[in-house]
Amino acid sequence: MKQLSRREMLKLMGTGTSLAVLASQGISFVSAQDGVVTLDVIASQPEYLNLEREIWDIFERENPNIKINLFAVNENETPAMFAKIAGGYIPHIATTPTTTSDPATESYKLYMDLSELSDEDFPWWDRWTFDVKNAFTNVYGLPGPRALEVMAPWTCSWHWHQDLMDEAGLDPQSVTTWEEFNELLEKGTEWANSNPDVDYFLDQGWHPLVPLVWANAWALAFPNGQQEDQNAYWRGEKKFNDADSPWRNVYQWLKDSYDKGIFPESWWTREWEGDYEASYIAKKSVMVFHGPWLWDKALAADPTIVQRGLPASPPAAGQDEWTQWIAGIDTFRWYALMEGVQELPEFPQVKQAWAWWHSPAVVKMRAEGQGSPVVYQLDEPLNLEGAAQWEGVRKEIDVPGGLFENTHFVDPANWAESKAAAYQVAGSTNTWDHNGNASAKIGELMTGEIDVQEFLDWAQANFEASFEFPE
């Protein structure tokens, strides 16, 4: 038999055999009382809209009286969705990145307290590998949970088009130190500048992820930028503008690299999707730093491409261990039910769809489609073959016998930055003003209008105005 693609596998899972497997999960199905009920469901991300549509198709075949109106909300559409919800619209199943459930803004109140669901309505609480039912309350002291995530925390890495890298005569996977990595960037940039078919060797655009995640991940390359070092700043024990601040290394590296022409001109003004991601997908740039999503987008555009990756932060001089950034275990984002949905006449169908979406067989399909490990106990092992970031780099990290077995993930449950959200002043900017002035401020740094010290002074002032910790 030929090897099935993930898309073909999902189509086959819509047959009667797989329906029997799903039915065996023990969910009792409720029929609509008056004809067909349509539920509005927001996809987890636009990149996974088609995948999730195929999975919901299975639900519809099992439940002909319920239709799923599945749609995605792109980042530029988020303000309109905020306004629509403020006007009274209640999507039946939501994804919280579409809006936000940040405890600091009290927007978590937009979402139903999921502990109100009975064990009969939702029999899967004990499937999570951590205390998901109480995690939100344990961290923030607020009633919850307000959202559920089954995927393991995401990670980010360097990745590239292998054919272009071969053409450049470079091998990033042979790199073992930060210094070697920067030599590779310089050689690659020199090659790209002489190649009329390539715009950039290393590409970058603007997104709030740059100060929120990218900078934290890059800081792990340095001896004073390890997880506990970073945590001290988010607990208020040290200052972001201290002489030994982990972010001093990062922003000085960004400035120096920009001066060398490694980063695109005015990269902080380049649109994330329209410029940065589109350039990589079109193979006009060779290498990027990104999470799993761009791997998938590029593969969807051209299933024949070969992508490879390198963990985020090869260690700099004085740093013995190669440490890989990974997101914290998120207790207030992803799939949620809007507050008020429990008052709708179709709430029985909402509960039915919600429980089905989080059942073991469906979680397995979702994880294999996205190519992600899970924080959820499945009935059968995952098969992540064909998942782009997993195949290209992640399966090799922190695994005995893997290419990067000596690269170790940070502890996703130990990010003080996540816990600091409980003490953020409502309406404040946060340290990096990532949804406001960060890109302009980074632009001032890149062009020399301010120096690294002034940039970090700005960040520390933001931090002091944004957080009130208990005495």
C-alpha cells in the first residue's frame, strides 16, 4: 500500500470504521429539537482551517442535525471580532487568541467558567497530563478554567529551504556555537547579496512575538540569559536595564547584525504575513526564525520543498549547555466557550460538540494534523510523520540518539513571565509595549537614534508602570 498523506488519512477517518471508533469514546449525542442547529466555531488558527474543517466534517456525518459553521479570524480581523463580541455576538466555540483572556485585563470574564460543566457533559478532565481543571486558579487565584489546550507548548527554531542552503554551500546543522552561527549568517548574507534570485538570506518582519518570544529565545544563547535569569526580572528581583540584563545581549546582537546588513532594511516595518512569510514561502529568502506555522504554510504552498532546522540558541562563549526555548503551559488561551453561551437554546448541542472536540480520538487527529505532541493521555500513540517542524528539527531535540540530543528544553511550567500576568495593571503596556510602540522603539535602536541602554531604560520604565506585585 502507498503511504498515506495526512490529508488522505483524515479523509479515510471519515469512513464508517473511524466513526465507530469515535462513537466508542462514550459521548452521548443530543439530537436537535427543531431541525438543524448551526454552531459558529472559530478555528484555532487560519493555517489549520482546512484541517479542522475535515475533522468537523466527521462530526457532521455522525450528527446530521448539527452543522458546523467553521471560520478563521486573521490577525488583521481581530479588532472587528472584538467589536462584534462587544455588540453581543456569541460564537458557540471560540479560540481565545481571536480575542484575549488575559487575567490582567479581566477579559477572562468573556469566557465561561468551564468548571460549570458536569462530568457527564465533559468526561475528559483526567486526560490532561497536568491539573488542567485547577491550573488557571492555582496561578491567578481566579475562578476557572476559562480555556483548554491539548497541544504541548509550541517552540520556535531557525529553519530554511534546504535546496537554497545547499546552493549557498552552507550547513547550519553543523553549527555548535553562537559564534559559528553568526559566521554562517555573514557568509549566507554575502551569498544572497550576489544571487539575483534571492532577496534575503535571513528574513525577518514585525510581530509582537519579536519582543515577547524571539528575544527571550535568543537570550538563552548567553550565560546570563537562562530561564531562571530571565525569571528574576519578571519577579521584579532585577531590573531590565541592569548591566547584566539578558536582553542587553539580544538587542546589541540585533543592532550589530542590522549594521552588517544581515537583517532586511527596516525589518521592523515589514508586514508579518504579506512581506516576511510571503518572501520565505516564495523562496525569495533562505532562512527564518519562526514557530511551527510557517513550516506548514510553506509545505502547503509546495509539498515538494525540503526544510531543515536548528534549535534556537546555539550556546555563546561561557555557556556550556544548548538550551531550547519552549512556550509556557498556557492556562488562559486557546479553545473556550463564551460566557452567555450556556443561556442559548442550542447549548446542549454546544456541549456535545465541545466534548467531541476534546475526546481522545479527535485530539489524536488534531495533533497529527498539526504535527504537535500533546499534554493529554491518548488511547493510541501519536504518529507525527510528515509534520514539517517535527520532522525538520523538533523530533531531534532533547531526545536520546537525536541530532540535537544535548540540546535541552526549558521547563514550560517555570516561566515567571506567565505568572506575572496575575499582577499586571489593567490597561498597562507591559514591559515591551508589544501591542503598541515596540516596533517604533526597536526601529530607533536599529537606526542609532537611541542606544541599547536607552532601549532597556524604556523597557524598565514600562515594567514599573505595568506591574504591582504584593509586598
